[in-house]
Amino acid sequence: MSQPIASIEIALLRKIIERNQVWSRMAAKYGVDNPRPPWKSSLDGMCDALDQSSCGTDVVLTVADRRDEEDQLSSTIYSDLPYPENQLVALAHSLVVHGVIDETELQERLAVIRARLEA
């Protein structure tokens, strides 16, 4: 990657941030007492899987690179988001930039999740 990851704009992620649907607000809105977002365990599992995959021959993102990118993104373009939302969006940003998933596929997956939540 030739340019710094934080300089790469991902329009879909920007739109998500603009909605300001962080867990603390959504939990309060729906009367949920658990301070831990229900998706946090999936996020942790995804990070663990990526970290384990960096030990193989088909490395997408090394542990150090993923964490460095997360730190860089969380302290710059996603600094207005609280933790763990900034971690989640930073990971999505990295996966798009590295070609693991493209914006269209990410948008489609998000639409499926939203439809399930609203059903």
C-alpha cells in the first residue's frame, strides 16, 4: 500500500459514522443494560482469526500491521467514535483496503444484518 491507510476514504464507513448509532446510545434507547455490545465477541473472534491466519502462507494482514492500522485509524479518522466501535470500523476499513472484502459486499452484508434486526 503506497499511501497511509488513514488517507483512504471509504464512503460506506463514513455514512455509518454519520448515523451515530454507537452502542451506548442504542442500548439506552432500547433499555439494554449490558454495556458490552452483542457484536463485540464476533469482533474479537474476527481479530483472533486474522491474527492466527498471519502464521500461514496466505497472509492478509500480520498481527502487528492489523494493530498498527487499528491504532492509526482509531486515533485519526475514527477518533470521534468510542471504543469498541472505533475498533470495529478500523477493522472494516483495513479489510476493504487490503481487498479482503469490497465496499459493495460490505454494504450487502450490512443490509442483511439490518433486515434481520428490523424483522
